[in-house]
Amino acid sequence: MKEAVSSIYSPIDKLETVGPKRAAELNKVGVFQISDLFYYLPRRYLDRSYIGKIASLKDGQETTIIARVVNSELRRGRRNRFHLYVTDGTSYLTCVWFSKLTFWLRVFKTGEWLALSGKVTRFEGLQMIHPEFDRLGENAEGELVHTGKIIPLYPSTEALTKSGFDSRGFRRLIIKLIHNYKDKIEETIPADIITRRQLMPLADALAKIHFPDNWEILYQARERLKFDELFFMELLIALRKKHNHTDSGGIRFSKVGDRVKTLIDNLPFELTGAQKRVIREIYTDMKSSRPMNRLLQGDVGSGKTMVALVAMLIAVENGYQAALMAPTEILAEQHYYSIGKTLQPIGVNTVLLIGAQNKAEREKILDVIATHQADIVIGTHALIQDNVEFNNLGLVIIDEQHRFGVIQRARLREKGLKPDVLVMTATPIPRTLSLTVYGDLDVSILDEMPHGRKPVLTKWRSNRQRSKVYHFLRDQVAAGKQAFIVFPLVEETEKSDLKAATDSYEKMRNSFFRDYSVGLVHGRMKSTEKESVMSAFKNGQIQILVSTTVIEVGVDVPNATIIVIEHAERFGLTQLHQLRGRVGRGDRQSYCILIAYGELSAEAQKRLDTMAATTDGFKLAEIDLELRGPGEFFGTKQHGLPDLRIADVVADIKLLRTARKDAFNLVANDLQLAAEGATGTRHHFIKNYRDKYDLAWVA
């Protein structure tokens, strides 16, 4: 192969065997440079390593043989076919093709040696139908690429296949790359780590991941590439955390202030021990000159909002503004009313900024914010728009932070000059993932529920018991309680057997619950419609709220004591737990009833049994992680972390911990990655991870 380039970082179309048209298709699957092809990993492998003798082959056997061509012919008949006759000296075998007949006539030469892989069948003697093959030349010295070893199968597309990039085409190209460019692959991990962890050199790993000599070698190659991914992810986190802890240019909130003491003294309840501990942790950060970058993790109903309120009031007492961003207008309004009501008597001005406001109202609020007449600003994505200017923003709080992209979170922070940042989530993060998703944050956990809260009694029932469930719900409503009924879809579709919220709402309000006020809320409604319905539900005008999962986060109606979740088998544990958190907000006994349909899979059965057995969100999160993988927790686009092609933060947790230790040790001793042994690490980081660096810290 006469390639005109010497750098593995040259564009892929510089390869003579690729060219611009084929390169355009490769670009669509993320292959832009020659180096990207080394990381275009096989989706699975075939074991063609057993090489047999023709005389000993059995009908139905998968094998590879090495044999010499003795003859070939086109056979005419009801179905035309091409026959190739070969021998290895022990017996004869016929290879048969039913397509591209004249092409095969031109391909093979009498006397040349072939390696042939396929399934042996017996029909007028031994034969292989459409075998894979390698041409080994007249002396049988050619290279095995498609046969005789563990063979990689590559992901492809219809367009790639038409361009010659099926698995066979990828194998031909990649093995040439390995021959021509393997020695140009720069090592990325410091030599002492490679030696200590007994890792395969990177160049060897990238060659053997494609063409392993055996399964053990393949395992070692995969472990090396997994380690690389996890090491650089943790290096990114370590660098950001080190920067955070050495940055002394933040705001020093020097006093707590009388209004904070007044607020806490006048609360109609006592703060839990966990709330007091977390407030101390947050204030320790706030009085430091290092910008706070803390995660507040707490189960549904654990009192995060009160902790956030105290933090905001500390900022206000020190002459700064505070901003709280929520993912929905429902939740933002709820925060505004509850926080505003609490703080107004002690002279703190709170304003709300959401998209639903009209232009005149909005202009007035923007002026109040810009002139520091507003102490606390609560809103949605509207807070990060260009025309929103704060006067002296000192504290940023992001509620249900996983609902926001990393860019959005960064833009809110940029509204101030190195403000402190507190991100909150009611989605318990499994401890397994806290090393990755939140590895650069300081973490506070509210692990204690407010006094007097009763655990929500949870049961699951089959759809055959649905009528009994709804009689129980009706009895609860008749006693003055309110209820949620949740459906997974908005409308019925021809392809779905799920109950839909809109259809069921009409049936319920006109039949079984016709004596009660029934409302409907779903994600496709306009914001004003949703707000109107939710407001009526909060005020008790609506007794039963039929909903989709739009009520999953933040809706707080203390009088709602029962939630029925239809098709509960279709939800993950974390989402079921979030939905259950909509009830049990007061001191009365609340109920969550899960209705499941059809024959349940073992996994669905375990989810429902687990929900009924525990209300511990962290325990549920760990089980959900085991059942579903890191999925929604580990959304790399949300967290600004690199994508993982081969590693899995759950399955490879031991390797993750090792990589984390090495990455953090490296940063502790060499923040600039300037030591001689870290040159390759530095180059690889700058080239592949630098764009993630500035965003990763925003959580």
C-alpha cells in the first residue's frame, strides 16, 4: 500500500485506498482521521482459528481449511452456481457460490492456495457454501485476514457496505493500517503506570483488539483500552478538582447574619440532624475564598429546599444576589411561592423569571434584577438568556441538575464573577457512579427524613385487580384526600397497548369518577394550561389528577396521599421512586399502588417487588443500576464527560478505581503534566479532552 501520508492524525481521505467519497461515509460514523480507524472497534468476533483436514471433517462442522485450487466451473441448471474444487492432500472439497458467478471465475487461479472458513455440509461430497477466504499465493505464505484466526466483525451501515466497508472491507483496510502505522502510535499512559498495572502497550492493544492471537490476548487488549478511557476521564476530573481547590479568587461570605438566625428560629419545625450538618458543610465552603462547587444529594422529601434557602439567605446577608434555576415552570413557581412566602416577612425580595410571562412583566422583572432590587431570583432556562443581567450574583443553585445540559449550567454561572455553585438532585446517585459523574464535586448527602414523615405504603397489583384499586382510591378521595393517576403515554397509538392519559381521563371523568373533579396534565399542553391545572390541584379544586410523568419532579401537594401508576412494569426504579415522591409530603399515611399488565419479565418482577419492599432511594438506585446499567445517570453530554466506547463504569468498577487512583496521583504530583514521562499523556489529553476540560467542573 503506497500511502502518501506519514501521520496517523492526517484526514482519512488522504489514504489512497479511501478517497473523498468513501471518506464521507466514514465521517458519518466518527472516522475523520487515520487514528480514528484504530478506535473503530469490532462489535463482536468469530472464532475461525481451528484449522482442520478435509478428510476428518463432519457434516455441520464450522472450520477453516488450507487447500489448493485444482479446478473451477460454472454449473448451469434450475439455479446457476459457481463450483471451486480444492484439496489439502487428504481429500477434496467443493466451494459453492450462487451469486456473482462470472466474478468468481476471474478471481481464483488453479494451483493457488486458499484459507477457507465456513460450515461444512454433505451434498454430492463435502462442500462449503459461500465460504470466507484468504488468498495465500502459490506457496501458501500469504497472510490470514478473514480466516484461520479470531475474526473481527465491524458495525456498518448500508452506505458503508455499498462503499466496500462491510466487515471484510474493514478488515482489509485496518490490517494494512496496522502494518503501516502501528509504529507511529504514541504511548498515552506514563511508563511507570503501564509497568505497575501490567498493561499491554497501546500500539499492541490497538492491533490486537482487531486481530487477536487468542482470547486471552483479546482480553488484555480490551483491558488496556478500557483503562485508557477510564484513566483520561478521571484525569479530567482530577485536573478540574485540583483547579477548584487551588482557586482562591472566589467570594468570601464572611457572616451568617441576623436574618438567617431569625429564619431558623421561627421555623414551625426543627431541622433534621442531616440538614444541620449539610448547612455547616455549605457554609464552610461559602466563607472560604475558594469558589464552592458542591452537590447536594437528598432523597425525595428530605428537605433540600430548606437547605438551599439558608444558603441563599447567607448570600443575601453578605450583599449578594442568589439565583435558583429549576427545570420546569411548575417547579420554579412552587419554589417562588414557598421561598417568597418564607422570606418576605424578614425583608428579602424574591422574584420569578419564566418564559410564560408577558413582555411588559418580563421587562419589569429584568430591571429589578439588574438594579439589585431583587435579592433572590428563581426561574427556569429563562435565567440564562442574554438579556438577563444580575447586579452582584454570588450564589447559583441548580435544582434537579441532571435535567440541564452542562452548557446551560455554565451559562448561569457566568452571570456572576466566580459565584459559588450548589447543584441539587433528588435522584439518588449510586455510590458506584459518584466516582465518575460527580468525582470533581464536594458532596453533601441528606440521609434523614423530616420528623413525623411516614413512609409511603407501596403495593403492586395486576391489571385484573384494577377495579379494586380504583375503589380504594375513590374511598380516599371521598375522605377528603387527593390523588394522582399516572400513565406513560399521552395518546393511544396503533403500535402500543399502553393506556393513554387522554383516553383514560375522558373515561374516568365520565364514569367511575364522575362524582369528583378530575383534571388532566401532560407534557404537550401549553405552559399556561399546565399551570392552571396544577394550581387548581394544589388549591383542592381538582381532586384527582390524571397525568403523564410530567409530575415526576418537584410537584408538592401535601393533601395528595395516593398515587396510582399504570403500566408500572414499563418504568425504571428511579422514575417510579420519583413518582412515588409526589405523595407522602405531609404527616398522613400515603399510598403508592403500581398496576402491572401482562406476563412480567424477571427484571420487571424484581423492580416491582423492590419498590414494594423499600423506600430507600439510594438502595433503589443501586439496584436500578444493576438492572439497567449506567444509562440515565451517566449521560456524558449532560455532565461534560468523555464518551466511553469500550469501558463500563459499572462492570469495570475495579478498573475504574485503579485508573482513578493513578490519575489523581499523577495530578497531585504534576498538575501541568509536564514531567518527561507524562509527555504522551499531555499530548493525548490536549488533543482529545481539552474541549471537555472547561465544562466538566459545572457538574
